[in-house]
Amino acid sequence: MTLFEDLIWIAIITFFAALASAFIFTYLRSRRNGVRIWDRTVQRLTWNTLLPMAVGGLVIWRAMDWGYYELVAPGCLIFYGLALVNASKYTLGEIRYLGYGQLILGIMNLWIVNEGLYFWAAGFGVLHIVYGIVMWWKYERGS
């Protein structure tokens, strides 16, 4: 397999692992709190998150077709950031700040080209870890 095919498989496996773990943790928390897992608010949250990410995926796919690979990393960060900001209306408002961080990194990466992997690591790695620690500290620490 080529490097490109390897990266596609890694992306697919990572996506499904993240989706499965998000579902499992959400399911366990909803059972613990005695709330339904699929209500109108969750449906709105899902739509408002998936729409920008799906459109972004199509834009990035087309950019790759044209050979603009330097737009992949900033595009992922920007569209994911937009999805988080959009979703913040239906979940914890703090997620908006994670979205702003993704947007800032994505926009910076538009000018600092060929460093996309570092921006991905900062956005999808460091920012998520910091966000997770802050959310744990704010909401889960005492329980």
C-alpha cells in the first residue's frame, strides 16, 4: 500500500474508534444520570455538528483532487472548529472555546504551510487534552 492509502486507513480507523468511544461514554453517562440518549436536543446537536464537518469533508476531498494537499490540515481544523462553535448552542457552552482554538490554528496554518501535522497535533491533540482537563476539573472532579 502507498503512504496515502495507509493514511486513509488510519483516518478511517481513528474516526470509528472516536465515534464508538463517544457513543459508549455518552451511553454510560446517560444511564447513570437516568436521561434519554436520543432526544430532540441531541438530534439538533448531531445535525449542527455533522453538517459543517460533512461539507468540510467534501471541500477537503475536492482540494485533494486538485492537488492542494497543503489545505487538508487547515481545512480540517477550520471546519471542525466551525462545527464545535455551531454545536455549542446545544451542549456545554465551553465547547465554543475549543472551536475558537481550532479555528485560530486552522487560519494560522493557512499561512504557515507545510507544517500541517504540527497544527493537527496542537489542535486535535493538545487542545483536546487541555479542554478535557478543564471540563473534568469543572464538572467531574467532585463526583
